[in-house]
Amino acid sequence: MQVPRPERYAIHKLIIADRRRDGAGSLKASKDREQAAFLVEAMAEDRPDDLSLAYDTAMEAGPRWREHIANSLKRMPDTGKILSAM
């Protein structure tokens, strides 16, 4: 069984929340954002370097990923503050 690295999973959840077919305001998207917020907060305390690397890597992946992450973070100002402080 492969278990994703939590810092990468958190960033993935930010992307997926904005890409949901049923909309970024859906229940599933909300759950994705909640999971991402929880993981980002925990990782910022325990493994900030790993979180920073995962965030930077995602932001360098291209404009679509940056757009999805930014759209999710618009709905999550506290999480956005944590990531921008990294």
C-alpha cells in the first residue's frame, strides 16, 4: 500500500477542491479544503520545510496548478497566510 506524503496530499487537496465537477462550492470540495487546512496547519508546526517544498513544487508545476491553488486559498485565508509565510 502506498500512503501519500501528508504535505503533498494537502496541496493536492487544494487543487482538487477547485477542480470538482460539481463545483468549488460543493460539499466534497468543502471537505477537501477542510482536510487541506488541517494538514497545512499540522505540517507548518511539525515539518515546515517539507510543506514549503511541496507548496513551491506545486506552484512551479504550471499556471493551471497555481490557478487552482489560488482559487482554493481565496476561500481559506488562514491557510493562505500560513503558506505565504513559508
